[in-house]
Amino acid sequence: MMPKSHYSHQCRSLLPICYFLRRLYEPSLLLASNSGDRKAARLIVTKETPWKCCAKIEKMKIKKRSLTSFALAGFLAILTTTVLQFTIFEGAILLNLNFLLLGGSFLLNIWAIFHYINHRNAGIACIQVSYYNAFGMILPGIIYLSVGLLPWAAGFRIYSDNLMFQTSVLLLLASFTLHLGIIRGLTFSSNQKTVISRYSEKRIFWTLVLLLFLCLCAFAWIGPSIITMPRIELSSKVEEGRNTFGVFKRVSLVLFAVSLVAGYFARHSEHWQNRRVFMVLFVLSAATLLIFVNPLNSARWRVMGFIVSFALLFFSFNSPKLKTTFFLLLLFGTIVVYPLIGVFSRSADQWNTLTAGQWQAFFAAGDFDGVQNVLQGIYYVQVEGVSWGFGIVSSIFAFVPPQIWVDKPVHSGRLAAELVGTINPNLAMPLPGEAFMNFSWFGIGFMYIVGRWIAAIDRNIRIASTPNFSFFVSVVIGGSALFVSRGALMSAMEFIGIIMISIMGIMLAGSRYTRQSW
């Protein structure tokens, strides 16, 4: 029997021949490579390509990428922990079990980010969910815990070591099952049944023009002051009897749907003349949207959902380079753009606030309160009980206005905040807290289902080539995945539901017939 080193030497000597044979059998290899990392290694060896050396090479590459991602994530996590240990933590990190549990969640999500960047089937929806868990929720929670503070002081009324321990355990288990569902859902093949819908582009064009005109009329009714008025002042007009903010919010979402459909046909229309016409319409509608929905005065998560969804129409976030660039933009936005826009959207005296250097205070203004909100959600369950899915069902129908749904419930973040008594009751509720309030500890299994849905969103964006309804749902949710992760789920689903109803109406107005294709 020959030694193992002899076989590895033989394999290396056959590398040039294997790569040449791989080029000859490219079609079958492409089919296998599109089916996910683990499945690709298994399907490379087919009847057409009986060269097992090629399979070994592919499998070695896959393992090398995964191990590199994990090693890099571990190095960054250890480096971050070491720096914080000897600076703001003052050596206390190993004295509290909650630090280790939250640190494990942080490490898991950091590894997931790098894994999805290198995974051929993962998209930016997976990256956004992992990014919010790591940098938008868990890391700020560790920092707040280390200095003995909470984003909202009312949380000290209910704070206890046992409640914080349950929160840390929930975040760790929820992160694990979430990414388990995502990774399992990313093992898909591209040759599956799709629904191809045929539309009259002429009908769709005139429908979009009509809706654009109606949106302009609605903005004229609201008044031009909406462009410069801070969002917090605009929303207060609801209490004055004139629901300006409600009309503005719904009209802006309809206009976004118009821009999204126009952008799709500007990119994918079969006729170049139609692509030009739709591109002009897209530029007009998107410019109108960004003028009236002033990014400096509007909800930051909503504006980000608009921009990222537009980017998904015109860019293919499949390469590790583009996904890495997107991740770095998220970091830049969190550190610089996010607090600055907070000044504009909440203050009428914007420029004086900036010149006085007070904008740094928005880092501690309660925006990074994800861990505390989950803690308050656990406390709410202990006091009021589990809703057993009522919050999820209410979120599905959140697009129904309160004028029609008279007893429309409030979202889960507000329920927990009102029970605790925070100054601002309109707080978000991240997905782990949402799952716990609806299903108690069974919500950990619900996070696995959420992970499968997120993977399906990236799959639909990647393989869809026709304007079917599932594609637009995936683009809207994929662009707003950070908003959905932050919560509250009811607010996010209201945002998504109005957009999808608008898109459904547009597509129905332009539909001619539908057929199935295999």
C-alpha cells in the first residue's frame, strides 16, 4: 500500500490535466457549482466527468475558504476583545458570564459575515442581517454593559442578572439557529421551476406615468414644507387632526414602487428603445422620491431600503469584492452617516447643532438599544404572557390603515416599552425579541425558519430573470433586510406591504397572460 504522500503527489502532478478536462466539461460543472458549496463538491463528479481529482480540488477550495473566513473572524473577535479588555472594560470581561455569551454571539455573526461574502450563493440580505446582529445590536450591548449603562434609563427598573443572562442566552441561540437556517437554505440549484409572466410594457408605462402624476398631486396637497421639515415635527401633525404624515408615508411608498418597476424595465426590457424610455421615467420618479422624501429628514432605515433596493436592480452583488464593498459601506454608514442624519431628522436647529459639536451625543441617544429591547421583550413575556403568534399575524396585515382597522394593535417594541415606562415608547424590537414575545423559547426554532426565508430572498434575486411577484418581494425585503432585523416587525411589514400592493396593482394593470416554464 502506497503512503498518503504519494497520492497527494500524484494529485498535484495531475493538476494541469484536470483543469484542462474541467474546461471540456464546463456545462456540467457549472450546473454543479450553482448548487451551493457542499453540494457542489458532491456533484462535480458526474457520469460526464469521472475525474475524482477535480472533485478533490474543488472540495479543498471550499474548505479553505470556510476555514479562512472562520480564522479571520476569530482573529478580529480576539483582537477586539483584547483591546476592549484593557481599555473601557478594565479587565472585567472574564468576570461576567454575560460578556462571554454576548461575545460568542458577536463572533458567530462576524464569522457569518465573512462566510457569506465568500459564499457564491449568498447575497446582501444575509450580510445585512448578520451585520445588524453584530454591530447594530450585540457590540453596542457589550459596550453599554461594560460601563454599567442602558440606552434608556427606565430599563434599570426591571434589570436583574437573571434577566440579562436570559437575554444573552437567547441572542446566542437565536444567532446560531438563524445562521443554521441561512446556510442550509443557500444550498440550492438554479435549474428549478419558475413562473414567467408576460406584460404589456406600454400599459405598464402609462400606469407608472399616471401614478407618478397622482403622487405629485398628493405632495402638492401636503405642501412644499415637507422637504425641509424634520420628521419628528411632521409626525406630530397627526395629533393636530391633520394626518399629513400618514398620507406622506403612504404616497412615498407608492412612488418608490413606481420607481422600482420603472428601474426593472429600464434594465431588463427586450427592446432598447423601451429601456431608454423607462430609464427616463425611473430617473424622474426616483429624483422626485428623494426630493420629497428628504434623506436628511426621513427615517434612516426607510431611506436605506430605497437606495439598496435600487442598487439590487442595477448591480449583481455576487462577487466577494462587491459584497466586501457593501459591508464597508455599512460600517461607514453606522459610524458617520447614521448619527449625522439623526441630527437632521430630529432637530429643527440642525446647523447650530452640528457646528456646536453636539452631534456626537446621538451615538448615545438610544439608537443602539437592541439588547435592551430584547431584555424588555423577555420581561414583557414574564409579566403579560406569550402572544403565541398574534404579533406575527398582526404584522402580516400591518398595511391596513387604522381608519379601517379600528382596534389595530401596536407593535411589540411599543408594548414592551410602555410596560417598562421608557421616555420614548416607540422603540424597535429585533427579530430575536420578536420571536420570544410570540413563541417564548420556541422562538429559537422560528429563527431557523427566518434564516431559510432570508436565504430564499437572496436565491430569488440571484436566479430570477423575469418580473414576477416573488422577485419584487425579494428585492424589497432584500433591500430592507437591515430594517427588518432591527424591527419592529409590524413597522417593517407595513412598509413592505404597501409597496407590494402597489407593485401588484401595477403588474396586474399591465399583464396580458401568464404561463409556466420549466
